[in-house]
Amino acid sequence: MHYANRGGTLSDDSSSHTPPGNQGWESVLEKQRSAEDFQEKAEAAINNLELQGIRKKRDRDHAKESLEATQANIVRAQASSATELPSLKAREATQITDLRKLDAEIGSMEMGIAKIRSLKTAEKEQRTGR
């Protein structure tokens, strides 16, 4: 198989083409380098998303702990008929919403990682000719 970065016909001007034996290697090397760049960029993107995911999971754990503390305060407030119950319920609703948002963000990041890994594998298989 021959790869070239020039058309199939040579012009009459001998200075406008590469010498025999060197024709087309620039194209092969460019494709090889761009594939390596893609693999490196994909790996960097995966690492970045994984790091963000770790941070979001930590934030989620803290949010869950706060929600559980609020729910414990609600139980205590219900037992004592405290006047702070409405504000605790409002806080609980906000915390539940925040927790759901974090879950959605984590899920989105995990899907992004899976997609990039899939693209990375497909590109690698294409490059190796499988």
C-alpha cells in the first residue's frame, strides 16, 4: 500500500515533487502523529473527568451527610413541635435537589469517560487495521 500527499500524476516541473523513495512519507508520519496526539488527548480528558468525578463524589458524600443531619433535626423538631420545622423542611428539599444535581453530574461524567474510552479504542483499532 502506498500513501501519498500528492495526486497520482506528476507535473513536468521536477522541482515541484519529492524525490523518488520519499514521496508520501510526510502523510504517513502526519497520520501516525495525529493518532498519537488523539490517544494522548483522550487519555488526558479521561484523567481530567475522573479527577472531577472524584471531587463530585466527595461533594456528594458531604451533601448526603448534611441531608441526614437535617433529617435528624426534622425528627427531633417533630417530636418537640418546634417552630423551626418549616425551615428545616425547606432546607431538606434544597439539599435533596442539590444531591440529585450532583448525581446527574457524576452520571454525566461517567458517560463522558465511557464515550471517550470507546472513541479511543475505535481509533486504535482503526489505526491497527482490525
